[in-house]
Amino acid sequence: MLVRSILFVCAGNICRSPLAEAIFRQVAASRPGLSALEIGSAGTIALEGNHATGEAVRVAREEHGLDLAAHRARNMERLDADLILTMDVVVTRDVRRLAVEGHVELLGDYAGTGESVEDPYGCPVETYRACARHLEQLVRAAADRLERELSR
């Protein structure tokens, strides 16, 4: 599979997928084989233009030195990518129902763990911190796999 674009997808595109996108951008920037990829995020029920939650913005800044303040939610309905990585099985099912172009897979499956990423929306900031740590592990493993596949 030729991958030129990656889309991280959750439900609202205001917590998990923007964090995954930002973390992947940070990881890809230091890897020549990944630096040219088009990277984005979206949500299956996202309200276009919504901001990332304050907790997601705070955790991205404090834990990773990333800025999510300019993030605006995008709805998955009008988007596609070569590789679409989803946060949980419900989102995976919903994306597949949209019959989008590209390979759709749970991020945890692609990363080799099979894990879903729990939605921190409405939870305390510590839950967002745990989510960001989990995302970083999965995103790094996914980047490793993608880098190997692209170098073949």
C-alpha cells in the first residue's frame, strides 16, 4: 500500500485525534521517510470548526510542547486518506460505513497492540494526560511500522 496521507479519526475531533495528529507530526518531523506525509485528523460526528478542548490544548502544550490552539474540528464525511487510523472500534465501524477511500484500521491494531484509545472528553485533566501518553506509545509504534513499510 502506497501511503502519502494519514488521517487520525475519533468521534468529535476535539480530543484524541488532534492529539494523535500533533504527536505524529512531531515524530515524523525527525524521520526523513515520514516527513513528506500529509497528516490530518477528523471526527465521525465532528462539528466543523470546533476548537480542541481546553484540556487537550493544555496537555499537548505541557506534556509534548505542542500547540493545539489553532486546531479546528473537521467532519470525516468529506475527507479521505491513504491510511485512516481510528481511535476505537465504534469509530472504525462508523468510518467504514462512510465507504471512504483508503485503508481503515484501528490505531492500536496498526501499532500492534490491538488497544483502543479511550475518549477523555468530559474527564479531568489527568485522564487527558493518560490518554496523551497512550497515544504517544501507539503513534510511535505506528510510525515505526509505517517507516519500515515505506522503506521496502
